[in-house]
Amino acid sequence: MRLLLMSDTHLPRRAKALPRELLDQLPHADVVFHAGDWVDTATLDLLESRSARLIGVYGNNDGPDLRARLPEVARVELDGLRFGVVHETGEARGRERRCAERFPDVEVLVFGHSHIPWDSTTDDGRLRLLNPGSPTDRRRQPYCTFMTATIEAGRLTAVDLRRLPPRR
């Protein structure tokens, strides 16, 4: 099962459209995750229409229209692997411990908010945390980013942080 992970698209404030490199991945993804801060409903409509399956949550910059259509936290089981999706997880220090306590029922947590790519595992190896960064607003990061991953036999494999070329 092929996964596409993104967050913090902030359209149309931070960019006019999703990058072509990201859109080109949609037909290849069995499941698309968006960890909040869509900002406009047009992006949600686009991803719903082009994704085989979309799992998304709202973020702190998302207004009532998006909050009416999306949950604050989403949970889903894919090929025996339990996922959680949330926008905010707090500061980096202590994140693994806090998330393990808050999400004892998931094995992979996809989150956003910071625009900083993140891939870590709790000390006990029970929970993997993934932040795909932002495909449209790199902030202080060197690149805009998103992630792809694969689930094989109930295990998350081939997690790949994709760097996007600079916008012109």
C-alpha cells in the first residue's frame, strides 16, 4: 500500500497551488494524509477528488468551513497498522513521550504545524512520529517537503522525505 503524506499547505496564502511534483504522486497513492492547515476548502476538494482515499484533519489556521468537514484527530487502520493524524503536538522537546501518552492506540502518528520534517520513534519502539513538513511554505527549512511511504505486511517501509525544487 502506497502512502502520500503532507501538511501545512496554507493555500492560497503561501502558494497559489500545490506543487506539480506533489500532484504527480496522487495517482500512485492508495492513501493520502493531510495533517492540517489547509486554509482553503478548494485544496480539500481537490485532494478528495483526486485521491483514492484521503485522511485529513484540521489545523489551527483552518476556519469553520474546514472544521465542519474534518476532525481534529483522525485514526485509521491500514493493512493492520494503526495510524493517528493530528496537526499540533507541541514543542520538539519531549514530543515522543507526550505523543505516546496521548496516542496509546496508534503505531504511527502523522502530524504537522511546525513545517519542520520529523521522523522519530519512541524509546520503546512502539510509536513512530512523522511530520512531512510543508510542500508550499518552507519557513526556515532549506526545502519545501512532503513524504511518501509504503505499508508491506503490516509494517511501515520506504519512508522517504521528498524535497521540492525552489519555486520560481
